[in-house]
Amino acid sequence: MIVDQAQTLRTLMMKSAPTPASPGVAVTGRARLVAVISGKGGVGKTNVAVNLAVCMASLGRRVVLLDADLGTANADVLCDLTPSRTLAHVVAGGCGLDDVMIEAPGGFQLVAGASGLAQMAALGQVQRQKIVEQVHQLEHSCDLVLIDTGAGIGPNVLGFAGSADQLLVVTTPDPTAITDAYAAIKTVHRIRKDADVRVLVNMVRDPEEAEAVFDRIDTVCRKFLDLTIFYAGHLLHDAVVAAAVRERVPFVLSRPHCEASDCISQLAHRMDCQAREPRGDGLWSRVAGWIDG
């Protein structure tokens, strides 16, 4: 018997519809979903995601950071947290994201990912569906969901990237990082022509270097993809960032007045105006292809 996949999705969507907000909690529409991606590892993607979550929370937004770097997650490490349950427990069944969510330094909610579990790096259809159902519920209980994906262009990364309202692509001036950032954008563009792509250039000497990196990526995107991308800003190379990582604390908390913290704060303020005004349909309507993949 052939199952009508569209009807199945509609049924699951109805089952996962949000409950009314509690008194005193203003839920306006659904949250904006921002996937933080990178073409290669080592560009500071997770550090950006964690510190951005802190800054957005400081602006009064209800922020959830979903560590979806499946298999090699470490957002909890940067926050000096040791969660008893992770996203792996949600995938295995028996609990939801609300059950594994913990408060992180700075006031955001963290859904820790699983580290060292090979089965998490290659999810099947059922596992993907479980995550989608859970994230769909999150859309109606917070203002912003930051999804820290893994590096590269694997199926899980593309699934999260293709379902987000916005992509924050993190790169550095390193030529390989630039090449891989373009490869990630190109691959996402194949499955999501209307993707809202923003590029953040990390570890730069000055704003001019960051703008030059963005111009290179923007030029090839316009020429070969007919795609307009946007400049999200830059993050200056700052020794205090490495020190904060060793201390396992977000640098915007330990060094709030350093240059790197100023850069992240500026990014948060630019994003804040968009946090309550998502464009287009919700995650559920965009992610059916990933479930079936």
C-alpha cells in the first residue's frame, strides 16, 4: 500500500501543534531559524554560535541553541556544561527537546549534541523525522533557534541548512576556508534557491580584510550561481577568544569589552530586528525533502 507522504506530514504537523502560551509569556508567530554552517572545520563556527546566543539572549530574546553537529558536538564544552542527556536521547526516543534542554551561561537554552557516536552522524528517515517534529514545536515557544551544524556538506548539514530561514556561513581569510565556504553555499543553493545567505568572516586582522574575503565569495556566487549573498560582518582575531575557549566560558561574558565581543554584539543587534519576523513558511513545510532523503 502506497502511503501518501504529504498526508502523513500534515497529520504529524497537527499532532505537534503548539499548546497555548502560558500567562505572561508572549509568543508571537514562530521563531526564526538560523543555521550556522561552514565549509570546513576550524573556522570558529561553534564559538560564533555560542557567543551569538548569549548576545541575543541579553537583548531579551528567548534563544535556543541546538547543537546539531551530529557526532562531534562541543557547544556544551565551550559553556563548561556536562549535560546528562543530549540530542541523541531525543533521537533514541523516550524524551523531547524540552527534556534535554538546559540553561547555559548568558541565559540561552542549549540542546547539547552527541559526541563520539557514529550513528548520530548518519541519521535515517525515522531519526530525521523525530528531530523535525521536535524543532517544529520549538518554533512556537521561543524567538530564535540557532542551529549549529557540522562542518562540510553532508546530508544532515544540508537538511538543517535547507530548512532554516537564514544561513550564517562562517569562514576565515584562509584560502581553503573561502573555497569550502563557497562549496557549501553552492550545495545549499542547489536544494534551496531562495536561501537567505549571510557570510561572517572570522579571525581577520581588520574590517578591510573581511570585506575583501566577502567580495571574493560574493563575486563567484553572482557569476556562477546568479545568487546575491549578504555581508553579516566580521570577527577580529583576538587572543582573548582562545583564552576563553581554554577557560570554557563564552568570551562575551568573560571579556565583554574586547574587540571580538564588540563584533559579536554588533552582529546580534543586526539580527535582532529579524528575530521576530521570519519570512516564508515554517520549518515543517521546507524540510519534507530532507525527511524523505
